[in-house]
Amino acid sequence: MGIKKFLNTIMFGEIMSGLKLTFRHMFKKAVTLQYPHEKLTLPDGYRGFIVHRRYENEQERCVGCDLCEAICPAKAISVVGDIHPEFPERRYAKEYTLDFTRCIFCGFCVVACPVNALAMTKEYAHSSFTREGLIYSKEQLLSLGDKCEQDSIGYLKFKNMWEAENSGKEEGRYHFPPIPSVKSGG
Amino acid sequence: MVKVFVNGVEVEVDATSTILKAAEKAGVAIPTFCYHPRMDPAGSCRICAVELEDSKRVVMSCVTPVAEGMRILTESAKVADARKTNLELLLLHHPLDCPVCDCGGECPLQNMSFAYGASDSRFESHRNDEVEDLKSDVLVFNSNRCILCGKCVRICDEVQDVHAIGFINRGFDTVIGPPLGKKLDCEFCGDCLEVCPTGAITDKFVRYQYRPWQLEKTKTTCTYCASGCQMNVETEKEAIIRVTSSEGEGPNEGSICAIGRFGFSHVQSTERLDKPYARSFSRLVPTEWDSVIPEIAERIRKIAGTGPDRIATLVSPRITLEDAYLIQGFTRRVLRSNFIDSGARYGFMNAAFPIARATGTLRPMVDHQDLLKAKVILVIGADPTAESNITGLFLKRAIRKEKARMYYVGSESVSITARAKEHIRVLPGGEGLFAWVLSEEIAGEESSRHPEFLAKKEDLFKSFNVDPQAYTKLVQDLRESPTGVIITGRVFHRIQSASDAMESLLRMTNALGWVEKEGCGILPLPEVGNDLGVLMMGATHEWLPGLLDSQDPENKKKWEATWGEPLSYGKGGGLKEILEGIKSGAIKGLISFGENPLTHFSPNSEVREILSKLDLLVSVDLFQTSLSDQAHFLLPAASSYERSGHVVSVEGFVQALNPAMTYWGESLTDGEIVSRLAECMGVPFATRSTGEVSKEIFTLMPDLSPSTRNGDHFMGPTGNLILPTIVNQPPHKADRKTVMKRMASRAENWKSAITPIQPEIISGEGDFVFALNKSLFHSGKMTLLDPSLMKMESSAFVRINRQTAKKLKIKKNENVLIENSYGSCILPVELTSGVTENELQVPYHFDSPDLMGLFPGEINYSGTCSTVTMLRTRVTLKKIE
């Protein structure tokens, strides 16, 4: 046993070397946040809760085409289509349920949607004490969408799905015959 | 025969066939939009392009005939290029609205675009953005999606022969729809919907409610009429969404009528009985099977214990072979009764009984294929389109494509009479006399004819307005033509002398030598889906299963040996004897399986009072009916979409029913109900599954083994072949040799002239004859609860001759008062030139107004088989001011 080791033992050298790292971090900027008082800034591509979107004129975008239901790998979506009560030539979702207890937040439904009616948002803090509380109806999804409109636009822009709709180009796009009271056909 | 090479594979085909047919034979699929195997090729879609290796040319395979040594390439680069360009051109107008299109997911255009990657067009898109035609209640026409293949127009012309839709405008503006921008008014068969390769024609009843990939398909047989249509019932989550057909499959070859295609909603309506009901203190209260079965069993035991023939059963002809077999077994073995009858007693029995007596079988002598080969077709008192839609289609095809000469005998005009070579109008009541005169003319020698023959013939011409020239033409044609078929239908079977008239026709076919000739004979049209099967299974007092005389001790012994117990039923009887028995108190119980005798009798008759004398009245039905007001027990039955089993078609095919959904509520099949009852009564009548019962039937009567037509038909555009489902099927038609033998012994009775048939005496008084007919859009009373069919025909109306209406100053849709001494009713008018001047025609289906109220209370049971036929009555007609 050497003198160096002896001194190291009585002076708690190992502890000091450990504390050195601690003290160094005391002067650095904190990484953690004081959640829920502080919140993270999330990237635009963040895949949070899925919402339903509307056109500028408040008309809901969803046409009840069932494509999201078809692609959903977790079978979380169920759509019941029907004739729109006001416009007999229009299809709409009479019932739309998204079961967030099953959803795996993969974002496939947003890609499948032909009218950009779905988008993912930065919402993540939706919890419930019951399972039923996490099964969202169309109305819930729409009101959540109204709340997070900027998030959903950001997500679609990030995923390059905004361009297709707003470029004004006709090719390769779904073309729906014009629907009364809806200016932008989709 | 010529040899051609399809992608290097050598095939030998008929010299007249097209390249497409040759490719089909070589097992190569060529995509098509406008090609349809049942119609003439049009060559309008240009997608079936193939390359000819030698000439390096691209030709359309559906219209190009093959030539010797032709080398055909179906998948070359040139072909792919041609198809891709063609798709680009088709998609110029076609909107990309697949997500909201009902066809999306089963669309050949979508599949082709996917296969050839043609969604990016080199041409500038030109969208028409026309508004959809939503005028019709049944179909939606979307001209934007239409690729103008013309399939819908052609199937309406060539197959249905209805000509309801056509091309409107020319060039780029061409659209498809009903003429003059009117609302679609047709037979609503929906064949155009079925063949449309895009979403240009869609179903309005389920518009936007489904996506094709979510639907589960069940192949089953339609039981509305006896055509035996094979259909796909498509369900989502135990609910029927739509009914489709597979092209070329089954005896119907892919066509279904309006009732079969659209009439399924009532079976899933809230009106369906979902629980058994028992009467307690004059009210029907819901109860459980476990309590209701022992209760009924106890009451049956009490009644049946007093002796044989104390309880009667009535059977609906819509039930399966298996259920009919179980019910007749239950009646004869457990109830020890021979009082059993079916809905065939209201008419079809008049045809079935003489035919079975003469030929020993109920299998028809001819089928639809023979119609196509027949040179002369005689239709008496039938509306094939309404009664057995597919028979109607084949009849139309025989006239149109095979140039058969059709003679229509009857008072009214139906959809096919316009195609008849001669429409021999017989005033109402003269049909029986006509059959007798015709038969006597043909069968009898000039010297040995009945002494009254000439007088009767004169009577026919004078009193019944028969055109002598047309009659002579018919006689000559029948004598001279090598092959011929006689079709008889509802009106003919329901006249009072129907069984004698049928006997006359049989005598005539025998005299014409049609019995020996393959492809000649009589084709009686059953009224309801399984009329033939129910009779074959012995659900009638005359016959044990297998059409064996129920009173013959030999036959009794045969079935005693099979069932392993002595049969101690009495003489029994049909509906007439049952009602008489109940009246006299000899019959104390009645179990009705889906049959409601009240609707077939006048409210003036005492049938309701007779039924109230019963100690036990059990009604097994899908819905509450007028019978359930009197029933002590009301039991829920499973519908034909829910049960499995077999039914016999008009052509004699024994086809399977497959359950598309589970039993509604707590309902059970009729067979299960009687099995449970028997089990509860402690009778060894083992509860078996339907499959086991079918097996027993098919082993005991091997000629009834399942059979169908076109089980392995080429399925069309995508070229997928389905494997034949039935191997070694027995012949569906009657065996000529045994029929000849039986007929020879029966013909002994026909050597000398048979007694003339008296013209029908129609009850009531007045100038007009009021006749009940079958509607194209309804089947019995059950379909009145169907919202889809009710949109096509929602209420009763009376069809009046235009000239008569003019005389009486009656206009369309005005109400008229129809009256006689028995009752009266008010009906709106529909004008037609199809009925004779003194005839009024009303569809019999509707409950209000009560049409049976115009009929006399006393019941005339007619013919050798005591049928109950309320067909015509005399009335006066008044305009309501």
C-alpha cells in the first residue's frame, strides 16, 4: 500500500472526484423541465394526439371514406359513412371513433387521408381514469383540432402534405366534384 | 376449329370465336371493361388490346375473330403501352374521387390504373363536374365517373329487354341515363348496377354506407321465387348491406330481380320477432323458449292423446327441404296426423298434382336451356317476369336471340306479351276452356272428338273473344314445330278448373309426342321459392316424402321401416279438410309455420271464427301477422338469410341456402322448433343439425342431391375462375324414360275424349272483373315491411284499360270506388292498355284496402285437389266525384 493510496483514502478522494462532476454541472444550464409548470417545445413532426380538421368555412373536412380505418394497423379507428344530411351528393362520417387506448401513433391514417382531414398534433397530455374516456368521437376530435389548428398545419407541412393541397396543381390529386358551400373541393 | 398461339401456348378454338375467348381457353386473363359474356361484344373501351405477333398490330381482342395460326401476345410492351395510353384517355374525364365513390375498392378501372400506373396523365385533365342524377329512388347516375363502356345500356337491352336507359347526347357530352331526363322507371333489376365497371351507377339505398372491403360475402340461394338465383349476401357486422351476384354463376347467370337484389331490409327491421310470445289473459307476452316449449308440448300431448288426426300443420313454401322434412315427420310421427298442408294449396298444387299423377315426378320436363332450343313456346296465364324472373329472362332471350315463336294466352298484357308472335286474348274465365279446346283439337281424332267440341270452340271464339285466326295459327304451329315448351303460371294455376286444364295440357303434350322428345314439355312456374321442395318432402296430405301416396299401405310400410316406428296417422286432409275439421271440432290444434290462411280468405268468410275454436294455435313467423291476433303462441322464426338448408328451383336444381347472419334475436328455424317440441314430448325424434337432416334426405332420395348450373363459370373481367362446387350432380330434370312409362299408363284415360271444362263462373255482380295479380316488386305480404321495395311500389292501385277510363272520364291517380255485394274499396287508378276493357287488375300484396273483402264469404274449393283460389270477382266501378 503506497502513501498515495493512503492519502486518497483518508481525504475521501473518490468522493471528491465524483462530486467534481456534480459541481461542474451546477454551473451549466438545466436540461430537465419543471413539468407541468414548464413545457417542452416540440418539433413539428411530433406525433401526438390525432385530430380532425376543418375547412376555412368551418365545414368539416372528413368525407367518411374509411381509408384511415383500412390502413390503421392497430384497428383503432372505426368510421360509419353516410349521406350528408344537408347535401345529398356528399359523403360524410356519421360516426367516427378513434380509440386512443389502441392507437400506436404511427401516423398512417394521416398519410392515408385524401382530404387532409386528419393531422397529428403536439398534444400528448390527455389521460383518463376510464378506457371510455380515451375513445374519442368525431366531435371531440374536431374540437381538439380547433384547439390545435397550428399544430396540425405544422405537422402537415412537415410531412410535405400541405404542398399537395395548396400548390394549385391538378395532377395526381383527388378531385371531388364541387360541393355546394364548400369552396375548396379538397 | 383453328389453332392459335396465345403467348406461345397453342390452343384449338372454334373458328367463330374471338381472341378473348381463345385467351380464356388458354388460361390467360385479358382485362376488359365493356366485354360481357352474355352480351354481344361492343369494343368500346379499348382496354382488351392485344398484339398480333406477325403483323405487329394491336387489335381489340373482344371483337377480333381468331384466324388459323394467329400468334397473340397479351402482355408485350406494345400492349402495355396501348393500355396505358387508353387509361390516360379514360381518366381525362374520370374524377379521382375514389375515396368517396361506392365502387372504390372493387373498381376494375381503379385496379387497372393501379396496375398500369396511369394516374399521371400526359394530357390536360378535363373534368365535367356534372351534378349527379339523384332523381331515382333506387340508383344514382354519376356521369363524371362513366367511361361509356355501354354495358348497362346493353344489359338492359339484350338481357333484361327493358330498354330503360340509353346514351344521351353525343361526343364528349354523352351521358347515360333514363330518357328525356326523367326519373328512372323500370323493373329495377339492378343488373346495370352490377355490371358497371366504375362508380357511375351506384345503389341509392346503401349509398355511402359501406366500403367493399369491409363486407363479408355469403353465397346463398334466393327464396322469393323459384328461379333459384345464386346471390352473394354481403354483410358487415351481422347486418346485410347489399346483395350482389357473380357474373355467369348459377341458373340466373348473374341476374337478380328487384326483390332479390333490394328486398332484404325487412329481415333486420325492428318489427322482427325476437322472442317467443305466449298468450296470457288475452295478451301476448314475451317469454322464454325453456318455458314455452314444455307448455306447447303439454298441450299437444293432451290433444294428440285423444287420437290420431287431432292437430294440423300448415307450412310456408319458403322453408327449406330439411325443415319441411322435419315438419312432416313431426306431424305424421309425433302428432299422428295427416292434416298437413302448404301454401302450394292456393294454386300451384293444381299444376303439381296432375303432373305428379301423370309423370310420377315433380322435376320439370324442361329447363331454361330447353326454352332456348324450343321453336314454339306457349305461355298460358303466366307472367314469367314477375313470377319467376329468370324464366322470364330466358324466355326473352329465346324470342330475341333464338327466334322462338311465343304465343301468349291470357286476358292481360304483361311485359312479355309485346314480344309474342300472337297474343291470344281470352276474356277472364276462359283459360280452362281454352286449354280443353286446344287439347281436344290436337289430341282427338276428327271422328272421336267430344260431341260438344265444336260448340265449345264456338263458345270460346264468341263469348271469350278469342281470335280464331290466331288460334288456328297456334294449333298449326304446335302440330308442326319440332320442339316446344308450355309455360303455365299463377293465373292459370288459380282458375277454378286448373287441375283439369293442366290434365288437358298433359294430354296434349302426350298427343304431340313431346313426352318422348328431349327438350319438350310443360314448365309450371311455382309461386314461391320452395313450392316444389315442400311438396317433394311430403308437406301435403296427399304425399309422403318422395311423392308417395300417403294412404297406400306399401308406402307407409316403406317409411315405417326407414323411421323405425309404426305410423298411425289417419286419412287427414288439406286446407279444406283442416278448416272443416276445426269447424266440426275434430281438429283441436293448428301449428302454422309461416303460413297465414287469413290473408287468403275473404273477411266475409268465417275462417276467423273457425280458427277461434281451436284449443291450440301456434304461429311460427318472422313478424306479427293477423294470425297472431288469434294465436296462443307466437314463435319467432329465422329468415332465409339466417338458415342453412336446400331449396328446389323451378328447373329442379337443389341448391343450398347458407346463413349470412346469425339467427335474429332468439329466433329458431322451423325444424329446430319441431325437434325441440318432439324432444320435450319424449318422442325419439332426435334433435339433429340441419347438415345431418340434409344427409338423411340425400341418402334416402339420392336424386335430390345438390345440383346447380354454372358452378364453374368464367367469372369475367379479372378472369378468376371459381372451382366447381358440386361434383357428380344428379340430373335436375325429370328422367324421360320413367316419365314415358308413367305417361303411357296415364294416357289410357285420355284415349277417349275427356269431359269438357266449363267456363269459370266468376262470383259477384257488376260489369268489371276484378283480378288479383302478382307485383314485380313484392313477394307475398312479407315484403310490405321492406323499406326498399316499398319505395318501388308503396301502395295498392288498380290498373284500368285506357279506353274504359276515357269513357268513364277517369284520369290517372284519381280514386275510384270498386264495389260489389260483398264489399267495397277505394283505389287510385293507373292507366294501361294492357288489360281488357272490362278487367281491373290489382296487386294482391297490400293489406289496405282489404281487397279480399270483395270476395264472397263461402269458399269454393276447386278441382281434384280442393285448392283455395281467390283470383277474380265481379265488381262495379265508379268514379269518386
